[in-house]
Amino acid sequence: MDLLERLDEARDTALEAVSKAASLAELASVETAVLGKDSDIGAVRRSMGSIDPDLRPRVGAKLNEVTKAVTALLEERRAELERQEAEERLQAERVDMTLPAVEYPLGVLHVLQQTIDEITDIFTSIGYAVADGPEAELAWYNFDALNTPPTHPARFESDTMYLDYGDPADEMLLRTQTSPVQVRWMESHEPPVYIIAPGKTYRTDAIDATHLPVFHQIEGLAVDEDITFADLKGTLHYFAKEFFGPGTKIRLRPHFFPFTEPSAELDVSCFNCDGGEPDCRVCKGAGWLEMLGCGMVDPAVFAAAGYDPEKVTGFAFGIGVERPAMVRYGINDIRNFTDNDLRFLHQFPS
Ligand code: DAH
């Protein structure tokens, strides 16, 4: 009974090989080796046609039994290895939740941006919109439309950073003030206008403790019917109280700006000593702090922007950002703003 014995042996070898297979890949090759064409079992299967017909039913039955047994163990082992390999993968990919997290240092908004945001909030909360304009500006918007004739000293090449100087039609520069946004806005919007326009401005100032060639301003413009100087005063007093504190007083000193008439400079009472200390570190005993320029919009500006000066009136103001921030926080050198020294910047958590 050679064939039957051979099958018994083949089964035993196959079962042993299957149970020893240590991975799914190994199991796959064991399967071919023990059940495939060239295996012992495969050889018996192939010879079925040529064996003695009397023996065939017994050999056939045995072949089936052996194949089933081997297949059954193969399936069982495969399931086991799949479980095992999945488990190993899970272990390998496990995240240890008890490990300390990677710490990313948190930045803060730059103190100037914080100041701009704060001033912007004060005005948007009373209905002002925020406007924007190009930093590379046409001389026409920066000067002519603002009633500043070609003979004005600010227009000299030495005072302004020109991108294109000479031919009046193409003169282009880095804006010296945010005031050109007034004209751009009026050109493209009907009155009433209530806007502020924060942004960068440029002048040829040499760098020292109080000057940088790039600095920030916040422009304000209100145009409506029957706007008076009292509106200007009330609005700016409101702003001063919001920014420096409820007890803040203001005073307006006559001044000159080409694009406003009348014009004034606005001082606020010293938030540190309220005018009471001769050697106050903030106001140096003056009692007042210079804050901004302002005035009633000159009719020539309305005309340049396409508004009818007979129908509307308005006021404008321009707030420097660096100086009030320095005064408020006791910063004595404007260069601190641009040095990018974290020891400075982190003193103003946002
Ligand atoms: N543009 C002026 C400057 O840079 C500031 C200013 C003054 C703006 C009076 C105004 C204003 O809108 O009415 O010095």
C-alpha cells in the first residue's frame, strides 16, 4: 500500500511544515511546496489516472482526506499569522501618549501691530471702515491731489524716496504719508465717508533714536453733510480717552497742513502725571503729549477727488503709530521696533 503510506507521510511532513511557518510569506511558499504540482501530494494527484482501478477509490479517498487536513491547517495557521502580524504592526506603530509633546515657541504680535489693531478697533467700533492704499504711490495722490504744489519742500528729491522722479505725469514714490488713501477712497466711493487707513510710510530720514525711514501712520477721514470742527474735536477726544484712559483731556493747537483748512495738532494730557509733575519721565513736565495732525478737509482736496465742496464737509487726521507706542510703553529708542530682539518683543504679549 505504497501510495497510501506515501500520502500519510506527505501529510505528516506537510502538517509539520505548515505549523512551523513563521510568517505569511513563508506560509505561502510552504503551501506551494506541500500542495503544489511538484509536491508529494501533487504527484499522487497527478498519477490518479494511471493507477490500478481497484485501488483508485481508496487512494482517492485518502488523497481527499489528506488534502483537506493540510488545507484546514493552512487556513488555521494563516488566520493565526495574520492576527500575529497585525498585532506586531500595532505594537510597532504605537504612540506613547505619556511622552512629553514637542514644544513650539509661541510668538506674539509685534507691538506696533498691536497698537495699530487697538487704534483700528477704537474707530471701527464707532462705524469707521478700514481702507487700504498702495505704498508705491503716484506723486499725484501723495501730493497734488492733497493740495501740495510742486514747489513744496516735501516734494524735493532729497526729502522723498522717489521711484520715478521728474516727469510730473509719471512721478512715483514710496508714499510719505497715508493721506493719499483719502483721495483714492473718495474717487471710488460716494459720500458719506468714515474711514481709517493704517499703513507704512516712507521718508528719507536718517536713522536715530527717534527716526526710521519706514514708519506707520493711521489716516482718518470723515466726510458727510454738515460735518463741523466740533465733530472733529468730539471724535478725537473720544479716541484719546479710549486709547489713553477715560480722564484724558485734549487740546488743539493751530498748525498748517496743505490738505486741511483750518489745521491743528492735537495734544493729549499726559497719562502719567496728568500735567502735575515738573519732572515727569513721560512728558518732561510739559503736561501734554503731541499726538496727531488734523483739520477740516480743504475744498481743493474734495475737488481733486471729484466731490462737490459745496455739498460736503469733512475732517481728516493722521496718527503716527511709533511715537504714541513709545510714549505709552516708555520705549526710548525707536530702533527697538526693528531690531527683532526677542527680549524686547516678548515684553508685549498679545
Ligand atoms: N499726513 C500728515 C503727516 O504725515 C498728517 C496729517 C495731518 C494727516 C493732518 C491728516 C491731517 O489727515 O488732516 O504729517
